[in-house]
Amino acid sequence: MRRATGLPADAERPVMRGTTAALLARYDRPGPRYTSYPTAVEFHDGMSADDYEARLAAADGLNDAPLSLYMHLPFCEQRCLFCGCHVIVTRRREVAAPYLDLLKREIALVAARLPHRRSFAQLHLGGGTPTYYTPSQLMDLVSHTLRHFHALPGAELALEADPRVTSVGHIDALADLGFNRISFGVQDLTPVVQHAINRVQTLEQTAALVEHARRRGFRGINVDLIYGLPHQTPESFERTVDAVIGLGADRAAVYSFAFVPWMRGHQKKIEEAQLPSAETKVALFAIARERFLAAGYEPIGMDHFARPDDELARARRAGRLQRNFQGYAVMAGDDVIGFGISAIGDVRGAYVQNEKKLSAYEESIGAGRLPVTRGVARSTDDNIRREVIHALMCNFQLDMAAVERRHSLCFREYFAEDLRLLAELEREGLARIHGSCIEATSIGELFIRDLAMCFDRYQRERHATETRPVFSRTV
């Protein structure tokens, strides 16, 4: 296994081990991750299948614009207690097989409404566990998709993979179909942590798959870690991070554990007393950041790291980094089409979400009806704020003058209330405003969600005083 070498300029930045308890007490609070704006809590039942039809008709007129396709495969063999995804847990494979036929019918329904626009720049298989299905089942599903939609040269075809159920046969089958990116879920390699979250796997399982994926031409190979899990300590997590660096992965995502048992009932099985304190949780991320930077990786947004020659790192340096429901992206299409239960699309200025219940999804597909049940249409103000928030989330900085030019507004007047909120964080040393630039400081990067929240009108007007939080904590 290869170990990264070299020390980037970013390694000179502080690693936040000196974060004070006072800062955490004030700013480690519930807040969105901003994979969308407005966020999913603003979705409503007023967005119907007819609305989606109209959006697709408008999208079809953009003949040459690439699409981004997301496919939700929700089935898992067992429940991971940290999970916040929409999943269906069953070991009975025969129960999950009919879902693939429903998915293929939905793909055909959408394709029929996009007769002039079938090219995509990104195809992502998420879940759940996509590799819950056999290689032949996945080949059939993807082949059906590729008969309706066509990959552009250099398109990103990606999947999420659980090393416990993924085989070299899965990787071979998907490589043969043109898949070139894969993300392996590791979370933590310490046995006591793995048992506490019901996710037991070995480093050797992941290492073998990483090496095979690399041989089959996969690039941008990613490994997911989570900090803030029960029983994690700085010493144990550092061992996990170093082991992942030893895999030679091109990218790593280090996610903050979203402990929301009031929203995810299965998390009630996690004993809160076993979770690391807020101060320790910050130290865990600091360790990960320190180790990845020292190993030659560059920081990407709030929780990713990539080798300097990886496309994510190149996109960040060029200011092309994007953010959507699949996380940070380089080649995301102009419109995102979501397939499967709970899948979210972003089509012609509106977020649309499919039915979450399998029975309701099946009923819609059986009636030949698009299974959209909720969403939200973005206003002009939403689009401006989305641009501002995503610039901060992707690049840790914002050019106010550029926003003014694109939208014909005076930034300091339009965002007067937002800048008053940001001024408090500037006094705390979390942000810097100089000239036309808003920039997160090194310590402020840890609190980037708090900085972005300053520009979130919905958070300020609707959610600031809620007694029961709807988001995970920002740190």
C-alpha cells in the first residue's frame, strides 16, 4: 500500500487544537450542512408530479446542457447505528429484487419527458448499500439506464460501497460499464467503536478492494470516516486516520457524526454518555486534518481532503468546486435528476423529492405517474443566497464584487442584516472581511456552517427559536 508524501502549503495552517471551550459553547449549535439551499426542511407538499412535469419540459429545451443522475438503492443487510440515510433493512434479497424493476420504469418515465436531453456528466449510485445487489443485477440496472441516458466523454460514474458486502465481482462489473469512481465507507477501525455502531469490518477488507479498484481504472478513490462516534479517543482515531492514509486513497471525507435520536430512532441504541465531549470531538477532527495535510492532502470544503493531483483539489484551486446532494462535485450537471424512493432532484430552479414510502412509490410508478411528492421552488433571493452559501462552503471565501456584478445589486445593502450577524463572528476571529472579500480564518473553517448560517434567511426567520432542533450540531 502506498503512503502519500509531500507537504502542501496548507499544512502551515493551524489545526484548531487550540479551539476554546467558550467558542464551542457559543457556536457549536444546530445548523444545516447546506447540500442545498433552501434546505430540505423547507420542502413542502405543494410540489406535485405535475409541477415536476413542467420543470422537466423546461429542462428538455436545454439540449446540450449535461444532466446529473442520482439513483437511490435503499436496501441494507443490517442497520448501522450512526446512519442518517433513508434505508430499508432486510437480509431477504427476494424482497429487494422488485424494486429494481420499479426503478427501471421510473427511469423510462423520466427519459420519455426528456426526448432532446439525454446526456449526463455524473451518475451516482447511493443508498443504502448499492452493492447489496449482485453484480449481474447492478449490470442490468445500469445497462437499462445507459440505454436511456448517455455518458459524456469524461463523465463521472460513481458508487458508494460497503466493504463488508462489496466483492471484486461488483467492481469488475461496474468497471466494464464505465464506472470510474468509488467511495468506501470505513467510519472507524477501532473494534470497540465498530461494535458500538454495529459496523464491524477490517482494514484488510477495504485495502483489497481499494487495490482492485485502482487496477480496474477507478480514480478519485474515496474513503469515508466519521468523528464523534462512541468510544472514539484522539489516540484511537489517529490510528484509524493513519491506516486510511496508508491505503493511498485519492480522497477522504471526515464527517461529523450527526447524533439526532429524536429524528433517527435507531440512534437511541447509542448511549450518549459514550460519545466524546465537544472538546474531544474538535480534537478528533484536528487530528484528522493534521495527519492528512502532513501526508500531502489538501483540504476541500469543510470535511474533505484530496491529493493535489485529484480533480477535487484542482477544482478547488480553480474556483470550480460545486456542492449538491452528493456532496462536493466537479462535473455536476445543470439539472440533477433523482431516481428511487426519497431521491431528491434539482430541476430548473426547484428541488423535487420522491415518495419516501416504498408502497407509495410503487403505486405512483404502477399508475405511470412520476413519484414526486414534495419539494420547493427557489425564488430569486434563494438563488442569490445559495450562490453565496455554496461559495463559502466550497472555498471558504466569497467575492462580494462578483456577486454584485452577476446579480446587479449592492452587496452591503442587500445583505445588511447578514453582515451584522457575520460581524460578530469576525470579532471572534472566525471570519475576515477585507476589500470585497469575505474569508473564513483558519479557526473559522471549523465553524464554516456557522458562517454560512449568517446568510440563511430561513434559519434566521423560522428556526432560530425552535426548542427541538431540526439539524445536527455544526461542530
